[in-house]
Amino acid sequence: MQSVLSDIHYHSEEAAYAYVEARIWPNGPLCPHCGSAAGERIGRLQGKTTRIGLYKCYACRQPFNVKVGTIFEKSHVPMRVWLQAIYLMSASKKGISARQLQRTFNCGLKTAWFIGHRVREAMAVLRIDGGPLGGANQVVEIDETNRAVVGRARRQRSELPRTERHRCHAWPGHYRERR
Ligand SMILES: [Zn+2]
């Protein structure tokens, strides 16, 4: 049995960087400062004390890594922990709280909150960039369970006079019962 969590990029920092680089730079490293592409103008820095995943652009003479311009930028959280967080947060149906991340990663609440916030931010951006669910002008079907809940909620709402309801901020134009 090969568990998903055994994948090397969840445990080795080098493998984690390689995993992210392969996705962000499918055609080789790109300089985030001047836009130079892979080739003779970009070199990998590989000194003994050099941080993992560090490159240097010989066109603009600036160092960079794959984290620049992503949710991983300017963080000291190891890349393998970022990947673990992304896996946990996207695989769990109901999401994961900062407290849960704190317990799992054995880190401070501030770090846990930061990781959770950044990962959710990336998920939200993806949803906006992806356009409407199902694509533009496409019909999206909702299963019967959801329709039943909407129907019941609507009946309950309509039994109350409007003054008893207040505007729902999550769903503009809709009202929910006052508690
Ligand atoms: Zn450059």
C-alpha cells in the first residue's frame, strides 16, 4: 500500500521545491524580476550553504526562487509543510481550522493562521480566475438534496414577515431569519 502522504515532496525539502518548480515553471526557471527565461542567462546557485531552490539571473543580476510572486513568498515555512497544508486543506470536505493546522504542524497559532489564510487566498483566486462554475453560459445542475434544502429554507423564510428577517451578507438580495 502506497499512501499519498508517503510522497517524497511531503518530506524532502529538495523534492518539495522540485515539485513546485515543475508546476510553476514547466519550461524551466523564469526570472521574476526581468522576465528572462531559462537558458544561459539563469543559473542555479549550489553552494554548500546556499538555500534550496535559489537561482541567479545573469541578465539583471538578481537572485530569486520559485516562491517569488506566489503564496509562498516571504515566508519561512518549509516548502514541504506548505504542500502538506495544501493537501490537507483541499482534501478535507469541511476545511481545516487554524487550530487544527497548529496541532498538525506543531507550530504557533500565528504561523498556522498565516498558512491557512494564504492557502485559502490561493483557492479563492483560482475560483475567480476560473470564471463561472461549469464555464460561461453553461447550465449547472444542483442535486436534489440541495434543492430540497433551498426549498425548505425558502418556505420557512416566507412564513415570517419581512421585518423579522435581515439582509444576508453572504448572499446579497436574500434575507435570513433574525436569531
Ligand atoms: Zn532577471
